[in-house]
Amino acid sequence: MGDLLIGCSGWNYSDTPEKGGWVGVFYPNKDTKKLRFYSQFFNTAEINSIFYEKFYSHMTMGTFIGMARATPVNFQFSLKVPETITHKKKLDVNHGAITFFDEFLARISPLKNSNKLGAILLQLPPSFTVDDFKNIEGFLQKLPLGYHYAVEFRHPSWKTEGPWDLLKHYNIAAVMTDSPSVENLDFLSDVTVTTPDHSFIRFHGRNTKGHYWYNYLYSKEELEPWVEKVEEVKKQTRVLRTYFNNHYGGAAVINALQFKEMIGIKLSENESNTLERAQEYLSNRQSTLPI
């Protein structure tokens, strides 16, 4: 039976919930040392900001040394690969994608060296269709060994046998996701392409209004089908990493703590109290919003 790591996609949400942040609903105040506080409740986090060039360009090896030092011994970070590699270079080795990727690995090496590197997530853009199959295969052939890799497809054309066989061949996990129905990515909820080493699940939320998927709080009824899926996947792999990406307004924290409880993990008194306060905070906030 594999290990299960549960966390959120990001932690540095400094605004109040009214602006999408976690201050008040999770963090006591804006001066809270967020990563240290977060790691009291979760054993893993996904670094989403590294995807964006405006943030990644300011990250150095020192950035990741600091992250490693700020977290407990068994804490893990999973990282989304920068957009330059997946969205601009589109994994095309003929346009330097692997060169940029090697530089990325060098920059995050403090996490690897401190045994705090989880999975490396290659999230493909929605414009990346199954017709781009050759691009991804050439890239996967050149990936360095010794890492846990996962690929997330974001176009419905990948609902075919080829991608899963490809990932199995290269020992790469397919990301299972829970996403808004309008994206036609429901098939990714049922994909169970794991590796013997690891698997990866992401909860994006189900908001279909506007463009903001992540402004969504799951009900326990919506999460319940995933409990059985998680138990099945755990039988197939050594570690299953699960991240709640519905971060807006602190919803991810509530759902991640709820999910821990639903799969049989007994919450500490601190976790239970924090969950109760967060639920009460959001409930009070909802009741004061204009109708």
C-alpha cells in the first residue's frame, strides 16, 4: 500500500478571502510565516508560481534552499515546469526545450539534494493536442533519470490509447484531475496511468462561471467518489501525491483537510480546530454577501 501525501497548490496567498487570499480563513494575519505555518498541517505543497516567468525569473537556488530549511524533514515540494518549456517551447527539443529544462533542474537542485523534491509536473497547454504527439515523445526521451515525472493533458483530443502507452513506456504518471465539466476533461478523472514509484491527482474545482476554475469549494458529496479511487491507486504505486488547486479564498485548505479525514486520517486537535474556524469564516462571509 503506497504512501499518500495531501496538500494544496501553493501557499503564499497573502490577501484576504475577498481578494482570493488565505489571510483570516487560514493564516492568522498577514505577517504569518506562511510556509512554516502551512507545513504544520500538510506534508506536501505544489509550487505553482514557478510556472510563471514573472516569478520564476526571480527565483534562484537560494530560493529553494530557503524552502527546504523552512519545512520539516519529511516535507515534499512538487513543481510545475515553467511555461517557457511547456507553453512557449511546447516541449520541442529542436527549439531548446530540453536546454531550458536542464537549467530548471539545476536551479531546483537544493530540493533534490535535501530529499524534499516530490514530482515534476509537465502541464500541457490547452492548445497542445494529440497531433503534437511527436514533440512530447522527443522530449520525454531526453528526460534525466532519477526524478518523478507527471504529465497533465488539457485538451480532450488526448482521450485515446496512445498517450497512456507512451507514458507507461517512459515510466511517467498521467495526472488525474477533477476539472470543470465545460472543459471536457472528465476522462482524466478515470485515468489511472501510474508508475511503480508515484501517482498524481489535482483538484482544480468545478467553477463554470467566467474563466476562474479555482474559485470553488467542493462539497463532501463531490469528494466522496475520489475516496475509493485514491484507495485503488495507492495499491498500484509507492506514493500518491494529491493537491487541491481550488485555492481561491482558502477553499483548498478546507477541502484538503476534509479529504484527509474522509480517507481515514485522524486530524490533530490543531487541524480540527483550524478546519472548523475556516468553515465558519467562509460561512459567515457568504451570509454577508449581497444577494
